[in-house]
Amino acid sequence: MSKDIEPIKDHFGRPLKDLRISVIDQCNFRCTYCMPKEIFGDDYPFLPESELLHFDEIVRLAEKFSELGVNKIRITGGEPLMRKDLDQLIQRLVNIPGIDDIALTTNAVFLPKKAKKLRRAGLKRVNVSLDAIEDAVFKQINGKGVVALPVLKGIEAALDAGLQVKINMVVKKGMNESQILPMARHFKGTDVILRFIEFMDVGNYNGWDLNNVVSKKQIIDTIHKEMPLESAQEHYYGEVASRFRYMDGTGEIGVISSVTDSFCGTCTRMRLSADGKFYTCLFASDGFDIKEKLRKGLTDEELETELISLWGKRKDRYSDERSEGKHKKRKKIEMSYIGG
Ligand code: SAM
Ligand code: SF4
Ligand code: SF4
């Protein structure tokens, strides 16, 4: 149950409600738009285990965040299922008073082995990333030549274990706009909600260009022509996906339009990297190193003061600035490091 806590507010009055925890920076895929294999090759300096936050440290931080008003946690990566004993971390997070929603974002390949354990640990839902249903397209995107079947099996395993599943599909022009309709057809009428994500300019290596963005409008128009849609109400304050219902009553889809319809005004998310740095925006350049402070013996009161001060100073609104043409070119953190 949610505690009745007034969340802390940032410079623009935005409450701190969500914590996104990246548990590892490594991944079994090399998606071209996230970890291009030319950059993330065999000699890429991934974090050594000693640099990763320990579960005790993650739990301590999550407890403090829940005291400050956070009620949602998302576990991400890299590929979070590559972190050893992740179910043990989830079990501990589930038990924190005030945390009433924990979700996991994954490419699903390891779910057949792990879904039951995760469900037993108390996880209720997963977001599975799948950018194409046709093998030829998917093999190109994930950079490892993996076909769609292992991901579909992961989805099945999650559903069988009793986990709710949403699918995230990043749409990039020239990469997979051909898959919008096949993906919509595949998941229409199932228990799984498909959400399309506009390709974003996160990181430094994915060659982002506004011309490569397939807009929310284009995505909706494409589907609407074949499978009529109507707009649906948002579920809660700060929901990032715009929701659309199939008019024949066979379910809904979502679109996350951080490029063409940015939503910084309701952004309530703090991000924690696998090596213990806080980022107040997905497009930040620098993080705040809490691991170093924790390992030097930071007290609970000092931790609280640091977090309140960090959030209180927050002025990030990168996507809004991009829409206004005011954003500055700068070095950004990588998506595989911070986890989306
Ligand atoms: N490996 C896990 C996965 O793929 O679900 C979790 C980490 S991944 C970085 C989290 C999400 O970020 C995925 O859904 C991925 O498609 C999305 N993502 C990565 N780069 C992106 C970009 N440039 N624009 C939009 N979404 C992106
Ligand atoms: Fe890995 Fe996820 Fe990035 Fe793909 S999107 S490379 S699965 S971290
Ligand atoms: Fe939040 Fe930054 Fe994204 Fe805006 S650009 S919605 S502030 S993460």
C-alpha cells in the first residue's frame, strides 16, 4: 500500500515518484540504436563487478527514496537478467513499505529460465523490448542475428508465470517502420499491450537524426487505416504513453512520443546507474556519485539531505528544450548504461 507521503519537489515543482535502477551495463544484444557493435565490441570497458552497486546498497537507497515519496521502481540495464541473483534483489525491493509497483525492462531472452523465480520473488510485471516480428528485420536490429522466437518464448514464459507483459517497440525510419503493422496485428486481441517508442537522441553513438524519427502521428495513422483506433484517457499523472483503444474492443496500444510531444513537465523519474550514480534526466551528461559516499560511511541523515538537495536543484527539461530548438549539443550518457 502507498504511504501518505508528500513527495519532494524539484525546481519546477515536479514530484519525485519513480526510481529507475540499472543493475548492469552489459547486454547479450547489440541493438544498432543502443549498443552498436562497432562501439560496444569485445574490448569495450564494461564495469567490473566491484564497481557495481551491491544489493545492500541498492536496497538502502530504495528505502530512503520510498521515505521521500517514491512508490514506483523500474529495474533495467543493459540486460538486467544478466545480473546474478536478480530475483533476490527484487524480493527485497518488493518488501519495502511504500513501494507499490516494481517493473522490469528486458529483452526477454532469459525469461524462459527466470520468469517463475521472478514471479515468486514478487515481481508482477515486465516490459519486453521487441522491435520487429519478422526474423530478417529483427536479426539486423539486435546485432546478434537472434530471431524473434526466443523473445516470443520469453513473453510466453512470463505470461505462464503470471506476469503482466507490455511490449516496447522503438520505431526508427529505415530500420523497422515496416514492422508497425505486423507487430500491431500480432499483439492485437492478446493480453499483451504493445507500445511504440519514438527513436530518441540518447547517447552519443546511435547517429540520431530527427529525419529518422517516426512520429506518434505517423504510427497512429498507419495502424488506424487498417485497425481503427480512438484515443483513451491517461491512467495516472505523468503516464508517459499516450493510449489508444482499438474501436472493435480488442485492446489498446500506447505511444511514447518523447520527441514530437515531449513530457518533461510531468517527469517524476530519478535514475540510478549500475555503478551508483544518480541522473536526474535521461539526457544528462554528469551523474552524482552516491556509491563513493555510501562506501565512505554516509549516515542516513546525510543521505536524505543529499537526495533532497539533488532533486530540489533539478531543472532538467531536455526534450522540451529540443522541441523548442533550444537544446545544446553535449556529451550524454549511454542508454545501455542508464537503462531508459
Ligand atoms: N535490455 C533491456 C531491454 O532492451 O529491454 C533494458 C535496457 S534498454 C536500454 C531499455 C529500453 O530502451 C528498450 O526498450 C530500448 O528499446 C530502449 N531504447 C534504447 N535506445 C533507445 C533510443 N535511442 N530511443 C528510444 N528507445 C531506446
Ligand atoms: Fe541491450 Fe536493451 Fe540496448 Fe538492446 S536496447 S542493446 S537489448 S540494452
Ligand atoms: Fe524527463 Fe529529461 Fe526525458 Fe524531460 S528529457 S522527460 S526531464 S528524462
